[in-house]
Amino acid sequence: MRVFKFGGASVKDANGVKNLIAVLEQVGYDNTIIVVSAMGKTTNALETVARHYFDNKNELQAAIQEVVKYHNDIILELFNNENHPVFNSLKELFNELRGFLKTNKSPDYNFVYDQVIGFGELVSTTIISQFLEIKGYKNNWVDVRKVIKTDDYYRRANVNWDTTQQLITQHINVKQLNITQGFLASDKNNFSTTLGREGSDYTAAILAYCLNAENVTIWKDVPGVLNADPRYFENAQLLNSISYTEAIELAFYGASVIHPKTLQPLQRKEIPLYVKSFLNPKNAGTVVNKIPGIQPEIPCFILKQNQVLVSLSTLDFSYIVEDNISEIFTLLSKYKMKVDVIQNSAISFSVCFENTFNNLEPLLLHLKAKFKVTCHNNVSLYTVRHYNQEAIANLEADKTVLLKQVFQETLQIVTN
């Protein structure tokens, strides 16, 4: 059994869908399950739908129609016959979306977000499954929400592994070509949940773990895992191989090619992960496995933008001690902040985090009741694994460094 994951960039248009078939023709598709993301920027478009539902009802239907038109244009190019069932399938899905928005009573943005956002994957897999059929590739469309079960931590749900293992074993025929959705799952009440942005990689790993897959391949628009994001760093180089441990470190610090949760289940069963180009599927790409270290041994650069840096000190200049730190982390957890860097001295404590759930203002109000607070918005966090002096000098050039932290293998700086 193999698991293939295709991201939104790989199926952003009709040519992308056709190229997916070309990849399968070159590398084979027996005993394979294909995990597909939403097409192109559909997730962003559906986020706009969710925002308009709460804040701008006048623009809601126009936002939905934009998503509808985008997908209709794709199926008009793929399916010559306008009477093909795919047209009705998409109509039913979008009617389901409109029906939810019309009847929903919940004021919880995170709940609504998860019910809305998943239609991107449901639509993309419906299109691809039916296009595969007309091209002669018999396949089984799987609603991943019926086999991956989670808690109700909407937008960042946690997998119920025992139930998920049982359902995947029962409902997925490993001898067929299967196609399913990334990113999605459901809770015990069968409401949709999501695994976090870029969670389709994690979906592939969950399926691989539960199916004892031979390997997982993530098909990208890059040749493999690079030592830096070429959008922000010059002269990025391909990493030929990475150990699970090293890849987990890179993912933890925010390397965008691999989702942070993807690697743990693969490591537990030593399932190799390949990252390859969907434009050149025969190229070797990058393999993540149990072989130690990285090859070649070069610095790896990671950039996380739109971070928040908060620095705290006690009002009476007393020491920052265990009780203070415990209280700070309790508040960070309460307001759902994802912490990326911490640094403390005798009388100060600094923390850099992502304000994913837009809870910064209430957090700051809570902190100001007990601490002197300095806040820097929209800062950038740079992380370098296996740094050298040249890498540090190049990174710090022409930047104002607000925080710097150096470990044996890792350097982190926060700049404004």
C-alpha cells in the first residue's frame, strides 16, 4: 500500500488534474490511496466565506459564487459533456454549503470555519475521482470524515487513534485505487473538524500508519525538501535525505514543506516519506527515513512571518520565578497561542507566538494586570538549523534583532 498526497498547487486547474493522471501513469497506481487538498487557493476563498458569514452578510453569496465559478470553469474544461454527473455532484455540495450557512445557529467562529472550509477538499476529490473514471481509472471515493475521528477542538483537532484505526481498517479496501480528502475529519457528533492548516500531509501520515503503508509521497511544485524557502532565501539547495528526527526539528520550527504532525506516526512504524516534484515525478526528490542527519550537511533556514513578540517583567522588579512562568503559560494556552520561542532572565520573560485565533487583545489585558508588558506585532522569526558564522552574518545583515537565542544546533532570531 502506498499513500500519495497532492497539494492545492498540483491541482489548481484542469491541466493540474490532467498532470495528476500523468504522474500516476509514470509511477503506478496499484494499491494506492490518493489524498488531495483543495484546489489552488480555495481554502483562502472559503475562509472569506466564513468571515463574511459573520461580518458582511451582503457579500456572502458573492463570495460563495466565486468559489462555485472557479470550480465550474475547471469541470467545463475537463468534462466535455455538460450532462456528466459531476455537474450535479458539485451543485449538491454547494447547496449543502449554502444550507448549512442558512440553518446554522452556532455563534462559534471556529465551529463554523470547520464546517465551511472542508468543502474545498470535498469538491476537489469529487472532480478528480470522476475525471479518473472517465479516463478509465476505476477508483473508490472515500469520505475521510467517516474514517478519521477527532475531538471537537475545531481548527486544530486531535485524532482519536483507536477509533480511527478501526474505521480505516474496516472501510478502506487497500487493493483498490482510493481517493480521499486531506485536512478533514469529524468529531463524535459527525460534525466536520480540521487538522490545522496544511493538514493534508498529516492526513496522509494517519492513513499510512493505520494501513501499514510501504511509503508516503508528497507531490509538490518543488524538487523536494530544500534547505530554505526560495521565495525568501537565495540559492536554496535540495536535501537528498533527512532523518525523522531532523525532519521533526525542521517541521517544529516551521519548515513549510512538511506539516509538524506528519512525521511522528511515520517514525513510529519507520514508514519512509518522499517529497517529490509533480512536474518531474521520476526524479529522486527527498527521502525522510531513519538514516541519521541530513545530506548534504548544510545550514537550513526557516522563516515564520506575522509573529507576535511579548516581553514581560514584574511590576515590582522581583524575579520571574516558577509561579510566574506557570501563570504565563496557562494564559497562553487559554488564548490558544502557539509558542515558538521563549527566553527568560532573572526579571524578564519573552515569548514569540502565533496569534492564530485572534485572541491577542484579551491576552494582553490579562497579562497587564500582573506584569509590565511590551508587545511587538508582525515580527519575523528566523530559525537556522546547523548554522555557521557565515549564515548568522548573512541573516542579521540590515535587520534589527529584537531577540536572539543560540543552541548547539539551532539559532533563532526575531526581527521587526
